[in-house]
Amino acid sequence: MFFDKKKTYKRIDYFLILVVLALLAFGLIMVNSTTMSYGAAKHSSYMRSQGLSTILGLIVMSILVITPPDLIKKLAWPIYIVCVGVLLATMLFGITYSGSRSWLGTNSFKFQPSEFVKVGLIVSLAAFMDKNKEKLNEPFTLLKLLVLAFIPVAFILKQPDFGTAVVFMGIIAVMFFIGGIHWKYILIAIGSVLVYLPVHWFNMDEYARERIFDFLEPERDTLGTGMQAYIGKISLSSGKFRGRGLYNGVQNQGNFLMLKHSDFIFPMIGEELGFLGGALLLVLYFLLLTRILHISKQSDYFAKVLSIGVFTMFLIHIWENIAMTMGLMPVTGIPLPLISSGGTFQIANLISIGLILGIKYHVGANSLSTGEKIDSLLT
């Protein structure tokens, strides 16, 4: 049954919900601050879009809490087909923005399908792996699963959106690892990536190569391709311990940094809220990630692999976004989960949280022995 009377309000993970709501509030405050200097009309547009996306995402999240994971698992093939279909539509009819054909819609209203596909792939791949878990390490089965997993990645690379493709590949790799793939296949995958990297280097556009050079030599072009990263580090460090104060950031309110409401929102947090604000955000992310891991340990195979996929998606986004603004990684178009401005991204993140809450509600009530059995299966 869709509603199980045996499930009570005690099965809802209120702790995870509170952490998510705190992150959403943090994000809305910072989007408000980072878009104020764009002018009243544009500021209002950004806030309306982010607010509506947050409300819609919370509604979908609430529905997913009471949706049985078994029902979601049965929808794996339709979800996968829709994901491939929207990526194909993006390739054929998409809107080009910042050199990448990653958007569908019109210039006034557009969305990025790859964000939804990210979640859809996690769900469908977890279901495919669950169906084949007993023969996961058989070459034909593994090859079949890899082809299914990397078809969406091929479409993403074609856009081209290498940053998002890397997130996809990281998610796939960790899901297979947790799912019980043999070490020899992991070594083969690592070797394949190392062989592919030089090939990819020669296929990269010039701007992407320049970003790599800027990462290796941060001050080589601070007025050109390296400007974003350079100003980002200045903003991040200028806030010191307590920050300059909300709405008082010099770089922020002076519009010295592009994409300060999305990809480079973390330096704005550092500038206006200082080390304390940045540390608070990291603590909230730590609580979010550890809670997802905790739920995964109490789940069956499908829910466990799905949870780890969501965990990996958040972890890669958090690490890459913060690291690139600190000069620890090359700059890529990776936003900060639940914080950065972006309607599609916000909804996709809340859908992911809804899946985790649904697992906790329906599967997480099982005894810990279930988790122990899964752990023994994977090892």
C-alpha cells in the first residue's frame, strides 16, 4: 500500500529535515545578499525563482518521504528512459549558455536537465545493480551496467559539460564500489581514466585548458581567465574571523565577482560572515552527509547503493565548489548544494533528500542486523 498505517511520525528523520531547512535558510539569505547589487528587478527575479524552486522542491521532497522505495525501484526503467530522452532533446534543441548546450526552454525560462538526470541515474542504476547483484562481477553483466551508466555521461560530454560529467563519473564509480565490484575492475577503470586523460586534454577547448594553467599558476592571468579565482580568494580571506557583515561585502556589493550568487557564493560567505559563517556551513554539511551515511547503513541493497549515490553527489559538489574557490581545484561550473542560486539544482537536491527521507521512513526502521547482513554481502 502507498500509505502504511504502521508507519508513524516517529519514523520521519526530523534531524535531517532540520539540517536541510537550516541550509535552505542559509542559502536564501546569501542569495538575497549576493543579488541585491544587481538592481531591484533582477534581484526580485532571482529571489522569486529561488523561493518558488525551494517551495516546489520541499513539496516533492514531502511526497517522496511517504513513497515506498520499492515503488521507486519498479519505476527504474521509465526514469532511465526519460533521463536519456531529455538529454537527447537537450543535444538537439538545447540552448547554448557559457559555451555549453546544457539547457532546455527559452531564454526567459530555461532549466538544466542534467541536474534531474543526476538523480534519475542514481535511482535507476541502484535498481539495475540490485537486480544483478548476485552476478555483478560477471563480465557481461558488468559491461551491460557500465553501458547503461555511461550513456548519460556521453550526452553530458557532448554538450560539452566536463564538470558535470566528472560528477556523474564519481557517482557511478562509488556506487559500483559500494555495490560490491571486484578490485580488479576498479584497477582497470583507474587505468582507463589515466589513458583517457591525455586524449581528453587535446579535445578540450582553449578556455578549459587555460583554467588548468590558472590552477597550476594562480597569478599568471589575474585580469583574464584567472580573475574569478583570484578575486574569489581575496573575498574569502578579507572577511577574517567574523566577516564584514551581511550585505556589507566590498567584493560582493561592488559586483567585482561574476557568478557570485551561484558558483562563487562561498567566497561571499567568507567575506560577509567570515570564518564563523564558513565554519557553520561546513558543520551543517558534515551533519547532512553523516546522516545520509547513517541511514544507508540500516538499508537493504537497493536503498544502500542509492543512498551512497546521493551522498557522493553532495560530497563531490561540496568539495569541488569550496576547493575551487580556495585554489585547491581548477575552476569548474559546480554550484554549492542547497546554497547556490539555481532553480533546477535546488529542486534536484531536495528530490535527493526526499529519497533519503523515504528510505529512512520505510526501510530504515529495520533492525540493525539488516545493515550488518548487507555489509557482510558487500565485503
